[in-house]
Amino acid sequence: MKEKKFDVQEYERKCKEILDDPEVRFAGLLDEFGSLLAGGYNQGTSPRLTKEQHQSVCEELASRVAKRKKFDTELGRVKYSASRREHVVIMSFPVYEKVIMIVAEPNVNIDRLSFKIISKLGKQWADFVGR
């Protein structure tokens, strides 16, 4: 699915809204190469990674999201993916050729948080949230 015109400012607002959740440490829109287009860390949050490590994680996440698309015809589009680690939860939400990356606290309820994020992402998610 190709977008006609992608509004990065719209996703800047959505990332800020997602960051209002105290369990979310980072919310960012990444391009297909893992470059940050919008969003960032929650104020007062100290990153667990150096800038170089964070960039590497973003690049790897964007690559994994792109690779998952090859099964879209057979399995349907990925709505989100989550990885629970000891110190954080990392989630990804594909948006056209881009991805929203979320880093949350380790004890977060993944299903509850993902539903809240999907409901904030907009109309392309309506079929998933039942609107």
C-alpha cells in the first residue's frame, strides 16, 4: 500500500500523544532505513543506549519490519510486533513504508498498550480496532 502524501508533522503529533503515556519511554517514526523522522524520547527519560546503539536498533527494526511484508498476501498485514526484554519492551507498528517504534517500561501490558497506540494511529487501523 503506497501513500499519496505522507504528513510527517501528523506523526510528530501522534508520537507526542503516545508519549503522554507514562509507560512509554520512546515513540518515533522511522523511515525504511531506520532514520528518525518524528518523535523521540519522553522528557526526563534517560536512554539505556548510546546514540550509536539506538540508531543500530532502529535500523535493525526497520529491516525486520520490511522483511515481514513478504508474507502479507498469505498471512495478512502485520498490525504490530512486540519484543519483551528484561529492561524494556520494544514494539513496532508498520505505517505504509515507515514504522512507529515504541520503547516502553518492561512491566507494561503489551496488549493494552498496543490497542491504545493503534487507536491513536488513525484510520488505516480502523479495521483492526473495529471502528
